[in-house]
Amino acid sequence: QGFDAFLLDDYKRQAKATQNTIIGPLMRSVGGYFFAMALRTLPAYLRRKRQMRVKVEALSECAYVDPRRGDAAIPVETGLLYEGSATLACAGSTPFYGGGMRLFPFARSDKGG
């Protein structure tokens, strides 16, 4: 399960718990997602109560950018890169995520980049 699955689970629980109350309709709307994220999902992540078990493997050539330096891509061999618990795991082959957010500034989609 990832962040989006945790959020959906929190939203469903919150909607069910408030279904026969005056705020029930709000909690079953888009506003309910915001309340679920602000009051349940994010606090659980910040307290590290929501972690998943992940296994990250490189199936072809890739590179690691050390976040302390950020100026050098270090080639990484294929195979197991990490196995363990994580709060968030993400990878990308393009610099941008939805809405133009620059999540992976050193990612390149061209082969050999």
C-alpha cells in the first residue's frame, strides 16, 4: 500500500464514521479527502505509523544522485538496490511530476542521459 491507498482508506473510514451526522455529506465529498489527509493520513506519516515494505530493483542501467551533493550521477549496477521499510518510495525517468512539480531534477528520459 502506498500513500494514495492509505488516504483512500482513511477517507472511507472517516466517511463511514460520520455518515449519520451533520458533517456526513461533507466527509463524503471532495472536502472529505482534504480532511482525511490533514487529520489522518499526514499525521500518521509524520509519526511514522504508516510505513510499507518495499523492494527496489534496477532492471537496467540507472544512476544514483547523492542528495548531499546533487551534482554527480553515480552509475548503479542492476539488481537489488534496497529492501526494507519506507514511508515513501519514488523513482522517475523525467524531471517533472504532475502539475509541473520538479520532483526528480536530474532525471533524463533520453537513453544514455
